[in-house]
Amino acid sequence: EVQLVESGGGLVQPGGSLRLSCAASGFTFSSYAMHWVRQVPGKGLEWVLTINSGGGTTNYADSVKGQFTISRDNTKNTVTLGMNSLKPEDKAGYYCNARGSYWGQGRQVTVSS
């Protein structure tokens, strides 16, 4: 059974930083790209970042370039989203995704003073 379990996130002041981690199991993690997607309440899903299977190639949405980072550890089957200089508009539910079909449970990120 494929499982994606997220951790991290929470409340941070504007300009602050947070990390989200996603622990994967049930599939050959090192063979697949991983993605982070976010959803603002009342709006659709927004793709944020992708990292390829080996971790050497990353793609970022324009909205987070220079602000967010993505990394993975194929020995631990984890992918991490680093978020810096957070703004109120980054408030959303953040979800990791694998193979297009599998989703983490989501973690809320709130940016507020």
C-alpha cells in the first residue's frame, strides 16, 4: 500500500521559514519524481515544485522561485519542502504527491503576525 505521510508546517510570522517533510512507503521511492502541491481555501490546486527521481533536477512554479526549495533523501524515502521568506499569500494546505495518483494527508501552513 502506498503511503505518503507529511509532517511539519504550522504557524509562522511573515518573513519566517518552515519545512515540510513527506515520508513515503509502499513503492520504489527512488524511481519516481515527487511533487508538492498547495491549495488555498476556496481555490484549486496549485503545483509548486517537482524533484526528479535522482534529486538532480528540480522545477519550481514561478510563484515560489527563489523562495522555496525541494530536496529528497532516497535512503530514507523522504522529500522535504523548505519555505523561506513566507508571505500571507503562501497560506495553504500543502500536499506531497507521487506518481500523480498518491497524496499525502496535507499539512496546513499559516503565515500571520
